[in-house]
Amino acid sequence: MIHILIADDHDILRAGLKHILADSGDIVVAGEAGNGIEAVGLLRSGQWDAIVLDLTMPGRNGIELIKQIKSEFPKLPILILSMHKEDIYAVRALKAGASGYLCKDNAEAQLAEAIRKVVGGGLFINQSVSEKLTMDILQGRHNQLPHNRLTDREYQIFLLLVQGLGVSEIGRQLSLSVKTVSTHKASILAKMGLGNTAELVRYAIQHRLAEGDESLSA
């Protein structure tokens, strides 16, 4: 049997995932966590075959959490299950140490398959992400685009800004002070050579980073 830990801050979502996996026959949800601190604590106290991790729980940046988990449990497969489309966060998650990335919209059809794949030592990603990773390697393109100069926290805030959230709302969502978010915003604009949020939004649309863009691959 495959024993997994599910880490997501929504009780209903965790219940739904357990329901999806109930008939798998070989996958057992042996633990649940509502935030990153709980997840790491449970990982330290038991034996797990994989963790299914929400990328955007309150508090610590999800990419940073991936890095922490991999530093403590280097052999543990991490499957990211996120509301964000694969094209937006997947490459950063994989480079941080995740073994797979699945959009929540596709969970019902692909979750069990994805868990089996990463537990077996494989990589679970869709075709568009695979192509993007290949192009990054072949063309050395990753570090040339302005948004790839951002730190993981800055990139997270950048995506929230282009979704229309203000600094106060972002601060509440990420448990950061308004001053800290404002500092990150200023750094984002400087690194990307842009003047305001409207220009960030135009950039995000141009590079297919805006949530809700129907041209994004599912």
C-alpha cells in the first residue's frame, strides 16, 4: 500500500481528495495537514511514501516549503496539487524539488495516476510543462525573461498583483506586513523594468502568466 500525507488548508478539499482515492485499492491517506508547519511535523513523526502538497497555503511560500521538505527528506516524492495552472508555477516547483505538478481541476481524473508515478520514481507533468523545461535547457531561456529574475516570494506576489489583489489583501493572504509586500512590489517592478501594476498585468497576459487566460494549457 502507498501511504500518503495530504497538506491543504481547505477541509473540504482534503475530504474530496480522500473520496477520490478511496477506490484506488492501493493508496491510503494516512495523514492530513492544514498548513506547512503541520505537514513538516507529521513528516518527521512517521513513514510516508509521498506527500500531496498545496502550493499556496497561508504562511510560508510553497516553493520554500518544497525546498525545506526536500532538504529533510530528500527521497520523499512531492506531488504539487494546485489551483494554479501548470504553466504558471510548475517549472519553479519542479526546480525546487517537486516530483510532479497537477492542477486541482484535473485531480479527479489523474490524482491516483500521478501519485503512483511519483512514488515509482517518475516525474508527473503535462506536455506543455515538459516542452517548457526542454526549451529552457536547450535555449538557456529561463534566466533571460524578466519574471524569471524574481525570487520565489516575489514571483508569488507578482502573480497575486496581476490577479488584482492590493498590497493589504496580499499581506493578509500570505501573513506578511503591508510594508513587506510593498517592498517586494517595488523590487518586482525594478527587476522587471516596469512602472506600475497595469504594466505587470500586460506583461503577465503577454507571457501567458495571468490566471483565467483561456490560452493557458490545462
